[in-house]
Amino acid sequence: MTHNSADGLAILGWVFTALLLLLVLINWAAGTGRIELNSTVGIRIPPLQRSESAWQAGHAAGVRPAAIAFVAALACAVISLFAPVVILGSVIAFVGGFAWSVAAAVSAANRA
């Protein structure tokens, strides 16, 4: 079996889709206090690490943007089964969704 660049791009698109799901789950868990402020798991940037309340508020604010991006990436990944070029949408959704989630998290953490 041979692999071409389209196969690699398809795998990359599905990986980015899965990473967005992971971001949703981590944001949800940290935002609800299931994952406390720590040095291993979560959005590990200074505004969110200032306090437990900043940690929770930031992560809670990041859930919605990450979830929206995940749904968009998943839709692109499924559509790409029939139109392979659409997998690029999963990559774009990951980049945009990650940036949006972090921006929302920082804004909420700064208000906490």
C-alpha cells in the first residue's frame, strides 16, 4: 500500500480535529474545577496561572470557542471523505479555534 501527500493531509486533519476535542475536554474539566491549577495539564500561560479563580474562569471561557472550532473541524473532516481538499478546513479550524480559545481564556482570567 502506498501513501501519498493527500493521505498524510487527511491524517493531519483528523489529528487536529481530535486535538480540538481534547482542548474542549481539558477546558471543561479545568473550568469546572475537575483539573486544579497545576504544572502539567491545561492552558499553561501566566494569566491563567495567577490564581485558582483565574485558572477556572479562563478555562471555562475557552470551552465555547474550542467546541465551535471542533464542530467545524469535524464537519470538514467528514466532508473530506467525499471531497479531500476540504480537510484543510480542519487545519484552519484548529489554528483559529485554538487562538480564539486562548484569547477568550486570557480575557476571562484577567477579569477574574
